[in-house]
Amino acid sequence: MWGGKLRLPPTSDPGSLTMRERIGRTGGELRRLAHDRGLLLVLVVVVALVATFVVFPLFQVFRESIFPRGQFDATHFVRFFQGAPFLITPFFNSLILGGLVALTGTVVGFTFAFAIARANVPGSRVFRWIATLPMISPPFIMALAAILLLGNRGMITQVIHNVFGVRWSIYGLPGLVLTQTLAYFPVAFMALEGVLRAIDRSTEEAAFDLGASKLRTFVKVTLPLAAPGIGAALLLLFVISLGDFGNPIVIGGRFQVLTVQAYLAITGRYNMPLGATLAILLLVPTALVFIVQRYWLSRRSHVTVTGRPTPSTAHASGPLLRWVLFGVLCFLSGVILLFYGMVVYGAFTHLWGVNHALTMDNFRYVFSVGRRYFMNTVQLAAIATPIGGILGILIAFLVTRKRFPGRKTLDFLSMMNFAVPGIVVGIGYLLAFNAPPLRLTGTAAIILAVFVFQRMPVAIRDGAAMLQQVDAAIDESASDLGAGFMRTFGRIVLPLVAPAMFSGMAYMFATCVTSISAVVMVVSARWQLMTVALLNDVDNAQLSRAAAWGVVIIAVVLAAIFVLDVLVSRLLSRRGSHGR
Amino acid sequence: MAGELLLQELTKVFFGLREQVVAVDHANLAVEEGSLVTLLGPSGCGKTTTLRMVGGFEIPTSGEIYLAEERITELPPQRRNTATVFQSYGLFPHMSVFENVAFGLKVRRFRRAEIRRKVEETLALVGLQGLGGRPPNHLSGGQQQRVALCRALVIEPQVLLFDEPLSNLDAKLRVETRDHIRKLQKTLGITSLYVTHDQAEAMAISDLIAVMHAGCIQQMGTPYEIYAKPANTFIADFIGRANFLRGRVAQITEGEMVLDLDGGDSIVVAASDGYAAGDRVKVVVRPEAVDLVGPGEGELSGAITLAHYTGSMATYQVELPDGEVFNVEVLSPQEKGFLEPGTEVGIRIHRKSVHVLDVD
């Protein structure tokens, strides 16, 4: 009756086990793959896509910077270390700008987060809505608005000139800090609101109980607990500012930054190696920040996640602080609304700074001459969004639920573009797909590829979050009952995450429609996009028409969010009887 | 006879960043055709990992799995003829009960009429007739459990795998469902591997029990053998309750063995192989395998320090002279009288129930 021989718990040296067992693991996974055709096929396709559209372009940027025309030539890097201004200046300018925006953006973001999450200011829903507005509009809308108000022919500028006789304008570092802060503080707000809400209120209450004042509690308890979140927000804003292209090209003036210089080197001077070198100079600090974030900051989180929401009766602030915060939020929101209002107003004027008479001409232009840009943008974004969304979930499913050799590598590579600034991706695409075998330059395909693969890390992260809501036993059941990989994914996994996927798609569509930094490198005469048209109009001092583009872009995004929202609630109500 | 399901030196190592965990350590197991074998052990003992390797959800680090003499070690779940009843059921929430059960048949390309017939039949078998149109989350927990069972049965697997299938049910339903599963399993003659941490459940449902601890199968036997002749201290302690007494083999005669208990009298028990006079041993005495008698009458004596009355049973803790605590369970205490703490008692051991182990 004894099927198993008696064994005592393992006493063998674990070190000696490692080698044999490690080989055993990879071997087992490989042999498994050989028996699982569906998974193997999907893996081959996914790996090929990631290699072609993520790894290869980035590799091309590195190659171009040190092996231009196939020969080793590190001149630009040598010049950089020798202190050549055309390389050093944009490098340090970018770092300075990034540092400043990280500070201001985090302060504004924290103020919003604290006021809404902890101080219970009145009208918090309105404030939250205003704070998310910049996230769904093209970030350089802020720069456009700043020019309308404070540019050479801006409303406020002209008042200053008339009253004080001073010629002053916002171009350069001040304008950049202002516009990037307004455009990107919502990122810090979102992150910090989550962190502040996650801090267990009992820690603060304990401090009060022990006799600490509110200020002391804030400084000694709340801030240290939020510190990892604040650190993360600082780093994130730094990276976003560094990679921003839209604002500096509009309002940067003589203040040279890496993204714009790389763009100008390639499109203006056709100097590919210089452009690639500037891209690498941009990539290095960005990548460093992500490494710091990943391996250092992420281990220092003190926030206790209990999964049980603590009732949000705020004690953290007295009435005085609450009203002060309310005032600050009103002011900041007022500025944001003023900026957006300026764009809307500007869109209905003849020629900004010259003739402010109201007209519909700009919109007539947008929907006649510019109709093709509109259609291109909407169509390409509409095609890229479901592809990107499904691909994101597919890769998330592969790396979280399946076992195969190289799983961690695929995870890393597919998430890599998260840490690569858009302009670097764009330059990579320009270099990678300029020649056979994959000549895509000038086609719609290259824009689609940029849309899909630049957003892919976000799609994968969202996909992984969605899959966490699906019990692993569900998809295991499907394969247990005989379903192959494609059937399990298509019939079980996708339908279950569909509602969440559609919600995520609205955001993905928005980022495609509003994106500029990567696509600006790959658009062509045939395939122009609205954001690029907007920049061109700014460049040609057609500010009113640029504003009209801005209004249309925001309208498209809002419409998409609305449509997908309706779609999701339809889907959920239809499935109501089945719903999870 | 060759087992229908065979595990050979099956090992699973999980590699973490800094450490590796040997979840299953060279497990050997045979499940004969038509029998139900239970993997029993505390949480983290490797029983679920073993089951998941049989189902194809984990890839073994080394070792082999054979099903009806075919090697299935690396086959993905969809290519092995096993079916699992998951702890959380894993029902497809976007499909009706009927569609859930029909899923495996559709994959196997059965004809529509055939599918309908088989699904209705199997639903009736588990008592769910008429509920096919419902979405699974409109059913009670017990009904969901039966849908999961039904969905596994309908594809007529060579082996049915149960991963703690009753742990989400309340106590009463658990006993009902357990008996239902056992009855179905016997009638249909399905080879089954069953995982649980509940020893009562294992005892009630199994032909054979494999007790696992720290990744190893430590003993395999019938419920009777596991309880009466535990292979080591861990198993004696894990299955039911046990008192451990230390002693020495005083002499061995024809079929009998005299043990001198430390701090007590000697006791005559049935002889076990492998012991010689003078060996130190550990004696396993179940709490119900003794009688409480007057002071000085049994092999042991002491004072009651704790007494609980639970209706069907009285449980006592008796402190022996050497300070050790001895647990005693007395059935139908109404007959024998309930003893108060402080009472001096003697303990008479039922000699046939005593089991002798090596001192570890």
C-alpha cells in the first residue's frame, strides 16, 4: 500500500541544488512551450513586435550616436565632455528646468492633494475636475495660452506695455516653469492624493492623543509618511519635464532644451548623429531616475495598505487652514480656467494681438483645409487604441500568468518605453524605419506604431491591474477544460476585462490625440496630425487658428471619453445579470 | 497493478530573488484507478503545488508524472485529460451555468445536441437540473461548488483533481457536499486526487491518505493506518490529538513488549519490529484511548488541572508527577460523572491503542 517512500525534510545543501534545479526549470518551461503551440505562436509574434518596435529603434539611436555611417565616431560625446556649449547648454538647461518644475509641480500637486484628501475643502469635486483637465488635453495648450496672455502680442503684455512702457514677455525659463507646472502638476496630485488617502488616520490621531499640535503632527507624522510619495512625484515630474517637447518648442524662446535641440538638429540641420547624441543625453538622466525610483524609493514606502478604507472625517486641519487652502485652490483653479478660457476665446478671434473681433473663420479653416489633419488624427488614434489596449492586456497576461523562459526579459523590454522620452522614441523610429526591410517613413503605419508602442507600458500596467481582478482559477479552468491559449484569452480573459479595458481606452485615445513629442518626428506631408498643425500655426504666428486646433483637440478627447463611458455603462447594464 | 496516476520523484522549487523554496521534495505517489487519494497536510506543506503540477498549472522542476502510462510531465493543462475543481471554483462569470458546463465540450467539438444531452445529464447528476440558464453568481455557494464539479465531470477526465473544494462552504454544507462527492466518485469510479488541510474531511472521503509535511510525503496509508500507526511525531500530532510519553524497552517476549515509562509504571504493548531491549522510545497515547480510574490504579497518576464539559464529551488535562500534561477525553460523561479540577486520578491506558515511535 506504500506508494511513496518515506523521506525526511530536505537536509541537502541548497547551494548544490541550485545549478541542477535551475537548469531543470528552464528545461521544463522549454519543453512545456514545445507542447503548447498556441502560446508559442503568440510569444513569437509578441517578441518579434517588441524587438522590432521597442528595442530596435532604441538600439538605432545608440548606434547613430557613436557609429554614424557605420564607423565609430564619438566626436559629439568628446565635445560634450570638453564642454562644447551646443551640447552642454541644453543639457544643463533641461536639468535646471526639470528640477524647478519638479519642485513647483510637486508643491502645487501636494497642495491640491492635501486640500482634497485631508482638509476636506468645500467644492473638492470641482477642484478635482479642474485638476484632471490638463491630463486629457495636449500639455502645450498651457504654452499656447501663456502666449495668448503673456507672449509678444499677449493681452497682459500689451497692458503692461501701454501702462508702464516696458516690453516684457514670458518666453524662456519663466514661461516654461509656469506652463509645465500647470500642465503636469496633476500627475503629482494624482500620486499624492492616493498616498495621503492611504495613510492610516489613526497614526495622526495617535499623535494628537499624545499631545502633539496639528503643525507638529503634520511635520513629524504626515509628511514623513508621505515622503516616499513626494519623492516619487518629484522624480516623475522631473522626468516628464525633461521629456516635454510641446511646451519648450512653443514658449522656450532662446532657452535651449534637449528635446527641442534634438528635433532642430534633425529637422533643421539634417544632422542625425547630433540629434541622436542629444537624445542619448536626454535618455541617460531619465533612465537613471527610473533606476533610482525602482530600486531605492520603492523600498521605502511606509504607507500601510490595509485595503479597508478609513472614513474620511478630516481632523488634519483646522478651519483656518481649510479656508486658506480653499483660497489657494481657487486661485490656482482660476489660473487654469483663465488659461483654457483664453484658448477658447482666442479660437474665435480673427488674428490674435491684432484683430480680436469675433469670427468662426478659424473653425471653418480647421474643417475645410485642415479636415484631413482632423480625420488622420481621429482615425489613426481610433485604430491604435484598441490594438494597443488588447496588446497591453495580452502582454500583461503573458508575463503575469504564463511561465516561459525569458519572461522577465520580455516584461522589462515591453515596459522599457516607459523610461524613454517620446522624442527619443521618435528619433529611433525615424532611424529604424527609414530603409528596407522595414521602410515605414511617410506611411500611416509608422504613426500607428508610435501610438501603440509608446503607450504600451501604460496599457500593460493597466492590463496587469485589470487581470488582478480576475481570479487565476478562471483562466486556469479554461485551459484545464481543454481551451488553447487563444481561446482562453479571447473567450474568457478579454470579455472579463472588457469594461475596464474600454475605460482605459478613453485615456489611451486621449494620449494619442494629444501626443506630439514622438509623432512629430514621423509625420509626413501625407500624414499630418492636428497637434503638429497646431505647432505649425504657432510657428507662423497664427495664434487664433492654433487656438482653434486646441479647442477641437480637447473637444475630440471629451467626446471620446463620453462615448466610451456610455459604451461601458451599456455593456455593464447588458451584462448586469451576469456581471462580476 | 500500475497506478492510473503516478508521481515519480516529483520536485518543485520556487526561485525567489534571494532564496529558493523547495515546495515539493521528491514526492512519490500512486493513485490507483477508481480510487480517491487525499494529500493532507498543514498549509504550506506543498500539497496544492503537487496537485497543480498534476493539473499542469505548475511545471515540475524535476521528476515525472504519468497518467495511464503516458508521460504528461510537461504537457500544458489543455493537453492532459485532467479536470480540476478549484477552491474558488473559477466559474466563468460572463457565462450561464449551462455555458460553463458546456465549455469543455465545445472545445472538444461535440455536436450541439450531444452537448445539450451531456450537460443536462450531468447537471441532473449533481442536483442542478433546471438551473442551466442562471448566471453562476446568482447561485448559492454550495450550488456554485456543484457547477464547478459538474463542469469537471462532464468532460469525463481520466483524473479528477480537487483543490480544497469545500473550504468556502459552511460547516454543515461541508459534510453534506463531502458525502455527495464521495458517493459520486465511487459510483462513477473516477480516479481522484484530493487536497485538504482538514483531517476529518480526509479521513471521511479517502481510500488512501498521503500526509505531507515540508514538501515531503511522510506517510501514505488508509485513514485507519494514519491514525492508529502514525509514522512519526508530526503525523501523530497532526492527525487527531496525541499524548507523547517517553520510556525504555524493558524486555521483549513473544509478540509483546514491556515498556518502562519515565515517571510511571511499566506497560505491556504489542511488539513492534525493530526494537531491542534498552532502546529509548516514544509512546503515542490518544486522549480517548485511556480510562480515568482511582488514584494509584492505572499506569499513570496525577491531578486534574483543567476540565471542560462539551456535552458529548468531557476533556481533562491531568498533570503528571514530572510536570507533563496528559490530555484525556471521556465519552458520555453523564454516565461516568464529571470530575472537578483538583481531583487526584489514575490513568489506565488501552494497550491495543498504543503506538510506539523512535525517539527523535
